[in-house]
Amino acid sequence: MSLVGAPAPDFELPDQHGSAVRLSSLRGRPVVLAFFPFAFTGVCTGELTAIRDTLIPAVGETAHVLAVSCDSMFSQRVFAETAGLDFPLLSDFWPHGAVASAYGVFDHDRGCAVRGTFVVDAGGTVRWDVVNALPDAREVDDYRRVLSSLGAA
């Protein structure tokens, strides 16, 4: 089920440092919201380092980039430090997977988010989404193309 054209479900989650991040407070700039299954796994680490190395330098201050998993905030912190990730990694740990469920990307059998990505425009509407199977990495260039169409890359 695609959310394109719908208001993005609002949420507030802690980042890897325990600071609350509320989606609706980020209005004014587009947001890339990348759900990932588990910290410390090969594909997730590769995707998030690609976001760090390619997407974030390309968008600079024109967009927010958030990654979300059901790992605890403490796991997210160690993962961010270990992998050198300096952008917000949000913890959808409790209630477990509530935000991933609101976006339709929670795998109840595995207890994790699947690889769902959503681009939310500056006004809070989902403009693009894609869901990949757990073993399939996403293409960072796809995010850049969508953000460019919104004037943010």
C-alpha cells in the first residue's frame, strides 16, 4: 500500500542520543525517512554509510535525513559510533514497531522494519515511497532524484 499523496503519519522517536525527533517539527524542508531492519547487519550498514557518504553531502541543509529501526536507542548509539554515522538514527523500539506499522513497513513475524523509504515534502505530504525486500539494498541515487524534483538536491 503506497502512502504517496497522503499526509505522512506524524511521530516522535528518540535518536541515538536520546533527543526526541518529531516529524511534524521538521516541516519547511523535505524529509527522507529510511526504515532499516537491524543495526550492525551488512546490508543496513552499507546502505546507511552510502547515505552518509553520498546523499547527505548532496542535499546539505536542503533536506532532513532520518533512519529508523526497531533497535533500542542504546544499540543505535553504538551502531552510529561504530559506523561513523552522524545523522539521526531513530529508535522505534517501544511501543515496538509502532511507527514502522503506521507506515506499513513492520514485519510482524521478524519483529523489524523492512526496507521502506519515504520522501515527505516540506508540507508533510508523502511524495514518494519504495519498499525493498530485506536482502535488497536501496539505491541512494533514487532519493536524490526525488529530492531534486522537490527542489532539495
